[in-house]
Amino acid sequence: MASRITEFTSVPIPLEMAPTTPQIVNVFKETVDNAPKTPTLKKMAINTALLTIHLATLIFKLFNWILKTFFGFEGQQRALYRELHNVAEEGDEEEIRQFLTEHAAENYLCAEFLPHPELFPHLPEILRGANVCLKDGGVFYKRWQSHGRQRKSSHKCEGKSYEIDHFHFWLQGGDTRFQFEKSPLKGVFSSIDHLIDYLRYKRDNQQQGITGSSPHLDSNPLQCSIGVTGA
């Protein structure tokens, strides 16, 4: 069978018909100019909203700082833990027991610590944010779950982690772990404070607690043996 050969003949374009560089530039410019754009008023509204949010955040944090620094206003739970820290630093077991008894009805953790005097000597360090390991086989982790709010954690948790206000707890190595945090991971402003505390922790290699800082980290927890009878 004879092969069929198709010939293509190129037709030269006259030079005067070929697009020049200025024409190509103009076409590109028209394409860009005709692209959809965010209306100027909308952009102004977005920028105004962002600026307002930033200013509101700064004003709120400044106002909060003034209240705490000059007028002594702060979160009710944080104030209670500061008082407990001051009592615990005195080292009087009866005074600690009395304080916990007086506040057991309003504060769940006061009621939980009250039957365990073995924790009393460690309370100042605990409230400074120490990472605590209870040698309890996870009994208190299971007990506290129903009172906590589930949250994310950077710790090596076995299962879910929880928090009760400033109190963060989880299961690790089969035992209950917990720490008191200066800024709980809850809400926009508290989350910002939590990030600041985390950066301080990375800088100083110290846990950031309600009443100070502690060298007891995740790799070097404060070991506490605690009775689990009736827990």
C-alpha cells in the first residue's frame, strides 16, 4: 500500500500584522485591570476590624493588669490558690486542713486534697506549677474525669487530658499526672496568656504556675505517694 504523505505549508504572517511588544503589554495590563478586585470599602472595613480587634485586646489586657496590680482584683479561683499557697508555706498542717475545710464546698480540689495530708508539705511547690506524678495507678485520673473539661495537651498523655480551671491533669505511665497552670487554656485572652507562659517555660526551663515557677518538669516530676483507699 502506498504511504500517504501530508504536506504542511507554513503561511508567513506579514510583519505588519504580528503583535508588537507594546501591544502584548497592553493586553496583559487590560487582563490584570479587568481581574476581580476586593472593593475599596470592603478592604477598609476588614482593615478597620483587624485594627479594632488588636486595640481591644491590648486595652483589655491593660485594664486587667491595672485591676490586678493596683486594686487586687483577679480570678476568684486564682485568688483562693494564692491564699492556700501562703497558708501552706507556713507548714502548719492544722492550718492547711482548716483552710481546705473552709473552702471545700466552693472548690472541688480543696475537697479532694483535704483527706490527703501526705500532699500538704508539697502544696507550695504544687501551686508554683510543679509537674506532679501521683503513684496511684491512675485512680485519681479516673475519679476527676467527670469534673474536668477535655482539652488538648503537649504532654505524653495516655488517652484524653482534662482541666478543672487552673488544674490540668492526664494519665502518663499508668499514673495520674497534674499541674497547676498560671493561665488555663480557655478563651481567647487566656489562650494568649497560655502561649506567653509556654514561651517563658521554653526560655527558663521552668513550669509556670499560679504562684511562681517550678523546676519539676515532665521529665522530672514531683513524685507523690498518695493513699487511694476510698478514692
